[in-house]
Amino acid sequence: GEAELAKMSTVDNLALLSVPLSIHHGTDDALVPHEWSVDLADRLEKAGVPHRFYSYEGEDHNLSREGFRLALARDELFFRERMDRSPR
């Protein structure tokens, strides 16, 4: 039923996330509405989930123009900032 679906819903259980998220989305994405990522970032903020949301003006689903390189650079920095640097 509906209660069971809510238990499996990602957006209804964001507070259970234990890892930071990096979200990249082009404003001209024809496959996934940009508004969905805007909404997700807002929900993550309200749930206290660490995240970064990057919006790319005029970019499509694949960030085919200049956004792809920028997204890679941003992700590299995002993950480097979070790498476990403790000795093993």
C-alpha cells in the first residue's frame, strides 16, 4: 500500500542518508526536470544532509557544453575534501 511505498521512498527518508551528496543539473535538461534537483536540494537542506547542488545554465542532461569539465573539477574537489586521510 501507500504506507509501504513511503518506507521505500528516497525523498521521504533523506534523513537516513549518511554520506554527503554532490548534485549537478543543467537547466535545459530535457530528460529530468531541473526543478526536481532544486526540490531535492531543498529537501536535503531541510533534512540536514550535507550536500552541494550545482546548476548549469543552458546545459542539457549530459552537461555537453562547458559544464561537464566544471562538474568533474567540482566533484574532484568535493571528494578530496572528504577523503579519509587517517593512517592505515
